[in-house]
Amino acid sequence: MIWYACAAFFPCILIVLFSVVTKNKWIGTSVTLILIATSIYKGFFHSEWIIFIDVVSLLAGYLIIDQLEFHKREE
């Protein structure tokens, strides 16, 4: 059960975190996708449902960062 909770929140948090740090939503999304793809390739996922939940969480993180515009530079 903990794997599903982690899959639901961590990709979303990672996109927001990386986008705020790099000030670019595309770089934040790309880095998070690379991390998820690498862990799938290495076999750290137990079922296809976790991958599905990760994708939904990635989409939610992207929508959050796009709507709230955390990635914009303040000048």
C-alpha cells in the first residue's frame, strides 16, 4: 500500500521541486520523466498500476506548475 501512496505523490512533488529550482517547467518535467523511466528500466516497480499512478501524478504536477506559474522568474 505504501508503494501506491508514494507513486501518487512523489512524481508530482518532484516536478514542482525541479521546476522551481531550474525556473523551467520543461526541464523539471524532463528530469522527473528521466528518473521515473530509469527506475522502470531497472525494475523497481511492482505492478503496472504503479506506473499508471505515476503517469497521473506526473500530469497533476505539470498542471500544478503550469497553473500556479511557480516556474516563472520574478524580476
